[in-house]
Amino acid sequence: MTETSAPAPAPTAQPELDRARRLVTEIPGPRSIALMARKTAAVASGVGTTMPVFAAHAGGGLVEDVDGNVLIDLGSGIAVTTVGSSAPRVVAAVQEQAAAFTHTCFMVTPYEGYVAVAEQLNRLTPGDHDKRSVLFNSGAEAVENAVKIARHHTGRQAVVVFDHAYHGRTNLTMAMTAKSMPYKHGFGPFAAEVYRAPLSYPYRDGDLDGADAAARAIDVIEKQVGAANLAAVVIEPIQGEGGFIVPAEGFLAGLVDWCRANGVVFVADEVQSGFARTGAMFACDHEDVVPDLIVTAKGIAGGLPLSAVTGRAEMMDAVHAGGLGGTYGGNPLACAAALAVIETIEADGLVARAGAIEDLVVARLGTIAARDSRIGEIRGRGAMLAVELVVADTDAPDPALAREIAARCHAEGVIVLTCGTYGNVLRFLPPLSITDAQLHEAFDVVEAALAGIAR
């Protein structure tokens, strides 16, 4: 039996959690404190944690810790549990697959689930051209393989990335990532032939529109790299760790046009922005941008490790047999989960739900911003939203304010994350299964946290 031959099991209920935030101890509670002591003694100190609590259960938009506190989740495990933690179809599919087999290695004894995921990726990603897909484990691994494919296809070596970019923690992807701390500091030397161009950053670009920002970036690329040397331009259509920066309209399209004219592979890193997160299946869809290669991970498999590169058949098939792959790439459990995630997104209308979340959250944030000039900008799309925090009545970044708001939210049982080159951005990534009531309660806490901090 294969995981795709039989009808999908009927969805079961989400794990039973209260439908609202509940605090029964201070955050952290005694059991979390004890576990943190064990973590300190057993786990390398280079592995940090955002929250001071340890999870015991999670479902939908809620996380219950080991002390019985129920927290509202505005992080989704960094955009991973997009369909909700322990989503019913995902749980059922993984259980069924685990009973069949957990691993054979697709490169040794292939299985239908891998093929089915590739078929779905080829169907769902932007563009109606002939496509192929290859599966990996992490976003960084997929980005690195996208660069391999682009280099092999073009016979060129150079790669261009952008200011504020984040692409991963491997040696190549650290070179591609812009921010030093904590991602790069002390880990060099890094991979060669990686160059950086200016991004469109509307909040800090003055009156520069998307087309002009693209021209500025292209001028740097042509002068410092040269199109004849360039294999790929790699960009997040909406930046993640860099601060949820949405480039001005026309920026991505201008880059794509230049790449097409110069035989350069345009790679969209949609690790964080893909799979319904932005109110479209992929962030590129908002501007009708069709990448040559698209990288996906995070929300693809409901919490199981899976990533992919999907792209034009002639590029993907240029690599020799054995040149792509890995022992665990496209693990059968992760493939079963991914198929269930896609079914859930489509059956439950989660693309539209992301748009509804945007409307609710932007309205709440707009009300706060109208009376507090420390919110410099509200930005993002769908359920990938952020506020850039600044010193009152200026545009000077205020990372201390971001840290303090996050800490206050954590103490009140709301999971929020920070990001940004300057560390001054609060980002909101709720699962698409979160309820409106949970969102309103969470943003009541965010609003109170900001109001309670002196200007």
C-alpha cells in the first residue's frame, strides 16, 4: 500500500485545548524552569530559544506548555505550522505512512509520495511552463541546491543576493545572508563568488519606486559582477529575517526582465513566504512574477522537515544523474504530510483565510499606529505581517523597544518574534487556523505592551 493510493482518512479533531489564552503560573512556570536547567546542561549554548517555556501540546493557534499555560501562537514555529499545529489531515496522513514504512531512501527504492509531491509542486508554483522538482530537508539545503542547478545550467559561477537577505546557515547560505549576528559572526571564511545588491526598501528608500530601485540594483550588478559571469539572482519576494520587507511594485519584475535578457537564472526563495502564507499560494503571485527556480520549505509539510526546488524542466534536467539528492530528501513521512498540507490549504480555503487575517491584523495595528509614532511602518501580506519600530517621531530604529514588547507579550502568554537587520521589527506569523477571537486577544496584549512602555 502507498500513501496516495487509498482515499485520504477523514480529518479528526484538533487536540483539545482551551480556545483562549490561559495562564496558570508565571511565565516561565516551574516545570519549564527545570527543563531549561536541563537544556543548559545538555544542549550547546549556541542553540538559543525565543520563549522561556517548553511545549507539551499544540493545536490550531494555541500552544500549551508543560505547566499548563496556554499561549496564543503568532509565530507558527517561524512560519512552519501554517495549517496549524497537529492539523487533522496531516496527523492522519503521517500515522498511515508510518505504519507502512518510514524510510527507504528515494534514490534506492523510490516511492509514490515523493513523485506526488513533485507533481503538486509543479502544478502549484508560478508559471505554466514544463517543470521538474527535487526534494530536500531544509530551506538552506534547497537554496544551496538551487545555486548548484543554476551554475550547472549556465556554466557560470557568480551569485547575486540582496541587502537584508537571509538564506540559511550552511557555508554557502551564510555567505548569501546579509546579517552578521547571530548568523555569520565567527564562522568564516565563506563561499566565494557571492555578491550583494541593494534591495527595494520602501520605508527607507524615500521616493524611489520599484522600477528605479531595480535599475539601481542592476547598475551595481553590471558594474561589480557582469552579466556574463552571473549564474543566478536569488531573492526573497518578501524578506523574512531581514524585516518582512515588501519590495516596491515593479522591483521584482524589473529584475526578472533583466535576468531573462541576460541568460541569468532568477531564483525566488519562498521558504518563508510560500504555501498560502501571504494571501496567495506564493508571494511571487502578487506581482505575476514567474521565477525560473523557486525554493520552498517551512510551511510545505506541517512541521516535518521537507524542502524543494522547483523549476524549468530544461534547467532542472541539465544536472547529471546523481548530482542532486540526499539520504533523507523527500522522506516518506514528510511527503505524506506535504500532500495533506496542500489538501488542507485547498479544501479549507486557507489562501483566502490569510487575506482575512491581513485585514484584521492591519486594522488593529493601524489603530495603534494612529496614536503612537513609534510604529514607523506596518507592512507585509496575508499572515506574514510586521511593524517596524522606531524612536518616536523619527525613523531611527529602536531594537530595545522591539525586545521589550516581545518580552512583555511572552510574559502574558503571546508568542511573538522579532527580526530585521536592525533588530527593530516585530513580526506576526499566525497559523491560518487561528480564530479571529484569538487574534483579537493576542493584539490586545501587543497593544497593552506598547502602551505600557514609556516613550
